[in-house]
Amino acid sequence: MAEKNTAQKSNSVYYISIAITIAVVAWGLISPEGFGAFASGLNGFLTKYYGWGYLLTMNVFVVFCLFIGCSRFGKKRLGPEDSRPEYSNLSWVAMLFSAGMGVGLVFYGAAEPLTYFASAPLGAEPGTIQAARDAMQVTVFHWGLHPWAGYSVIALPLAYYQFRHNAPGLISTIFIPLVGEERVRGAFGKTVDILAIFATLAGLTTSLGLGTLQLNSGLMELFGVSQTTMVQLLIIAFLVVLYTGSAVLGIDKGIKFVADWNIRICFVIMAALFCVGPTLTILNATLMSFGDYVSGLVKESFMTAPYGGSYEAHLRSWTLYYWAWWIAWAPFSGSFIARISRGRTIREFIAGVLIVPALGSLTWFGIFGTSALKLELVDKIGISAAVLNDISVGVFKMLGQYMGGYAMSILMLVLIVTFFVTSANSGTYVLSMYSTEGSLNPPKSKMLVWGILMGALAMVLLLTGGLQNLQTVSLAAAMPFSIVMLCSCWAFWKVLIREEQAEQSK
């Protein structure tokens, strides 16, 4: 009977999720204006009236993760006490970093600091040395501890329940300590898992769209390939084959292989730009950015715009957008990180998932952001106008100004592909897990369905100009998920205390 109920829930979650996805696509096709107006209005409402909630919950996640990592529970393993990690430290970090950050690092690597340099959100005069310093501080803030804390509060409890208590790898599992297994296996749990599937699919589809646009921009800059819808559709088809194929091959032969090469390419490009770029400036600026980030972390984490002003526009357009975006990605990234973290201690997990990737992002933006800002501020080579007009060309415009820029740009195209493929194949794998009652080895047929559906969804939305709308809807899904993530913290703490009391009573 239990197996029958499990199969019924798996099938119902799978088919309901697909039906909702098709309904959203149909709405976008039939009435793109109406769909866009609804999505934009919903997002505007949430950022205005729940912006404080996004800020507060993300701060809670950072504090919770640091506390758990430093607590007496840090020595507990994600699995039996005699279990050990499945993957080497390098492969583990490569997979979680590539899946968690994705193509966004490349997309915003040079463009985001240049945007803040021009807009000066912290109040400096635009285009000045202080504006450049503030630009790096704000960029590192957006890509530092907060996103990884959001992923961790999903990944850590899931890994603990999966590998220590043999629970299914579903988001709904985290509610068992709070509402009981019966409700989690019923309508309540289905609703949570369907929301996780939709948020994951929406986020990955949007990432596919962004990666496609940047690949097209790079091909235009390097080879004169025109930016047309047909070219972009061909790029999507190419990416679908790559990420679906690697997902079907499994974690060891597919996902791990691509992630390992992705990190190698990252290191090569960073090392090359570090050597041919403004090396001394990069060292000084990165060190200063780290200090600015640490010293301003608390203030910036709680900075709102209660009385309006120029910061309000930045808060809504960037910080709240990022916080909602990281929350929307948490079900996918958290589930995948949990899947590859068996055998780690809680303290090791926090160090590897929270601290190391944040330092990786600091290094990435320290090299790419500083190289772009120096062109503007010191060398007076204006690339910001082109970047502000089209963010997707930012990194190529910047690389083109340095020795070996053409070769680095070609390598950057490869990196965009590997970054996206790593995120998408991980996402396809996780969607298939959600569709099979949290199975750690989901069937290849489900991976094919989700991989193709994701590509088809991106194509349809690209044709109708709806990628921004889908992104907005996925951000709106972050609001209920922020509550889910808070419950995850509470439930995990409750389990740790309960187990400790049980051990002491023996």
C-alpha cells in the first residue's frame, strides 16, 4: 500500500507540474500583454510590500548557517557516522559552485560593476573613484554569503534527512518534523513539491534564455553572426542536447565531468586576465573589496529605503531582485547540493557551501570587475555605454581591450556553455528526482522529458518575448518559498535538539 501511495503521489506531482507549465506557456502565447501585466504587477507588489521580508529572511539564513556550523552539532555527519564523502573536495566544490552560480557570473562579471559605477547606488558621485569602490562592494554583497546561505538552509536539512534517516529527496520532506509524515505525503506535501518544480523550471528556463542571448552576443562580437531569433533557437537546441545528454549519463559520467572542466576553464580565464590585465590594481582592489564587504555587511544587509530616495530604485531593481532570485533557485540548487554532499560533516558542509563559493565569487568579480572599471576610470576607454545598452556584451567588450582578448573571448563562449550545461543538467536531474518521489537515481525517461520541456519552454517564450515575464513569475514564487525556508531552519534545529536529548537519555 505504501508503494502504491508513493507511486500515486509521484505521478500526480509530475503530471500536475507539467500541466501548470503548459498552462503558463499557453497564457503567454495567447495573451502576452495580459501575462506580462500580471507578472509585472505581482512582482512590483511583492518588492514594495514584502521587500523587508526578503531582506530579513536572507539575513536569518546567513546567521543560522554560521551558527549551526560553529555549534556543537558541527561534527555530525550527513549520513551514518562511518560514512565518508562520495566526491573529492575539488569535484564537490566544482559541482556546487557551477550549479549554484551558473551563467550569471559570466553575464554580470563586468557589467554589474560598470552599472553601479554609472549609477552610484551608495551615494557617491557617479564615475568617481569612490563610485568604483562602492560598485565592487555592492557587487560582492549580491554574490557573497547570502545566496549560498539560502541554498544551504534547503541543502543541509535535506542531506541530513536523506542520508541519515533515509527520507526521500523532496522539499516537502523538511516539513515532517513540523506537521508529520502523513500530511507531508498528502495534499500539503504535493503543493510544496509542485511549487518547487515550477520555481526550478522557471529559473532554469530564464537562465537558458540569458545564456542564449549572451552566446549570440559573443558570436556577433567575434564572428559577426547576426542576432536573430533563428540563431537563438539553434543555440537553445544545441544546449538542450548537451545538458540533457549529460544529465542522462548521470552524476559521475555527465554532471561531474562537465563541472570539473567548467572549473578548469574558469581558472584558465581568470589566470589569463589576471596576467595580461591590471595585475597590481586587481590585487589591491580585490583586497579592498573584501574589506569593504566585511565591514559593510551588516549595514548593507539591513539597508532599506523607508523614506524613498535614490537608493529605493536600486534596492528594488537589484538587491531585492537578487534576493528573490536566490530564494527561487534554492529548491533546485539546494536539492542538488544535498545529493552530492553525503558523508560530509555539518561544519565541513557550511565551510564548503557557504564560505568557499563566496570567496570564489569575490575572486571572479575582483578580476573581471576591476579590469572593466580600470578601463573606464583610469584608461578612459569608454565601454560602459555599450554595456548599459546591452549587458550581454559586457564581458566581450572588456576582454577585447586586453592582449589576447580574442582568444579569451572564444574561451569565454565555451565557459558560458559549460556553466549553463552544469546548471541545467543538475536542474534536469533534480526535476526528475522531484517527479519520482525523491529517488536518488531517477529514470532517464523523466530526464529526457524535463530537458526537452525546458528547451521548448525557452523557445516559446523567446518567440513571444516572454522570458522576462517568466523570470518575474519565478521571483514571485520566492515569497512563499521564503516561508518554506524559514520552516526548514526551524525544523532542522528541532530535529537536532530532539536527537541530542534522545542520545543523552540513553
